[in-house]
Amino acid sequence: MSVEAPTDPEATVNETVGPIAAAIESGLLPGRVWVYSNYHCNLECAYCLTESAPRSTRRIIGPEQMVAIAEQAAALGFKEVGVTGGEPFLRRDLPDIIVAMSEHLPVTVLTNGTLFGGDRLDALDVLVDRPVRFQISLDSPDPEPNDAMRGPLNYAKVVDAVPRMVGRGHTVRIATTVDEGAMMPDDQVRLCALHRSWGITDDDHLVRPIITSGRAEDSGMGERFARDQLPPELTISDHGAFWSAFGPTVHKGRTDTHLLITRTTLPLEVPALALLGLVEGRPPGADASWSAEPFSR
């Protein structure tokens, strides 16, 4: 499969340095754009922001649009693009899309890591030696608490897949999602020892809080964050452009729009400038207070 960006002149942007690039260079805007490739998933995690599940509606962003987002993001001055879902690798076309996107910017793909067996693992070979990294979720050093949150056999599939991916030359990060204070110090030590045994450094192990949104809204898990506490990372979904990757969440089947910036997604300059205007309008001291941090013990 070959994926090319559209040639429609209305979907192109001025490649000269402009206000978006200047804001990124100054640190006013983060340098990453997020793309929700799809919303359906093979898992049904207890804290999922988007209520993703096998039965979820097949909401996707098309291949050409995903590549156009990466191309236009690079032209605007962004430094990286992230792909999330749902489970992105339920899409058989995703490896070829990521190849095309990585021609423009480095790509980080968030995945549960449970699909990488047999031909699906072989299909990732086209991404070796490209600026692509996989961020795989693992919430505990033990199968029982991990699978209670993420689903049966999740732990076994992840601990099987990750070392094989690293052995094939892929760059892998581990992401741990937990309520603050929920993990005991000994468990932290053992989880870090596990990823180190795979050759994954502490800098590539992130911990992030559960956000009270989506499925976590019903269970009462997590923490609530106001808009200005979240990093203003431009995020594109099939519903429009949002303030943060935590913006286009789903609760009781409805997409939350309180962090919606514009319905327009391309040209990307439109939502990028709208986001910049909102950031510039924040009062002094209203910088984001939340971020995922390296997790080492």
C-alpha cells in the first residue's frame, strides 16, 4: 500500500516560519500534534477516556488525512506527531500510514501491545530504522492487578511482545497509568526492573494519572483537571480539533466537546492558530500543571 498526502491547494500551508513555529520555539506551545486514528479497541480498560471497546463505533481518520496532518504539522513548525486511539493497530493499514507520516515528522504510536504476534509483528518491520517509537501500556509488575484494569491476558501478551519488538530493533516506551499513591514502593521497584530487563531505560518509562473522564467517570477513579492544567497539545479527531489529547473523550457514547477548538481540522493552520490564540489569552501563571513524567525507582 502506498499513501500520499492530498495535492489539493486548499489543504496546503505556507511553509515559511510563522507564529506557530515561533510559539513552539519559545515554549509557548508544545511541539507535538496528536491524531486519534480510531476509537474501537480489542480491550475495554476500566479507566478508558474514550470508552473504547470491541463494540465501539468504527470512527476513523482516513489515511490521506493522517499523512496530511503530519505534512502540514511539519510545515507549521511542529516537531512530532502522536497517534492514539482506541487501539490504532486494529487498522491493518496503519504501518503503511506511519511510514508515510514519518517522512515528515517523528511519530509516537500509543498501543496496548496485545496484537503483536505472527504476521502483525512482521508487519511492523517496515518501521524499523524510522523515527517511530511505540508507547505500550503496562500498569503493574504482576498480572492480576494489571489485568483487573486492562483485561484478561493483557499482561502476558505485553511481556511477550515487548522484548520481541525490542529485539527486532523497535524503540519502545512503557506507560503506566495509576491513581496517585496506588502503587506500593516495592511494586514500583519491580516494574522498573522488568522494563530495564528488556533494555528500556528509565527515561522511556512514563507514569500518568487516571483522568476522571470516559469510563473512569462512572467508576469514580482518577483526578479532574481544568483546561489550563492540561498541556495545550493540538489534537485531531473525527469530531474536530481539541486543546489536548484528553479532549475528545467519550462518556455514555457521546464525545465531550468542552475542549473543542474548531470543527475544522485541515488546513491544520486553522486549528493551530486558534489554539495559539487561546494560549496567548490565558492569564499569567495559568501554565499546564499536568504532564507524564519519567517513572524510575
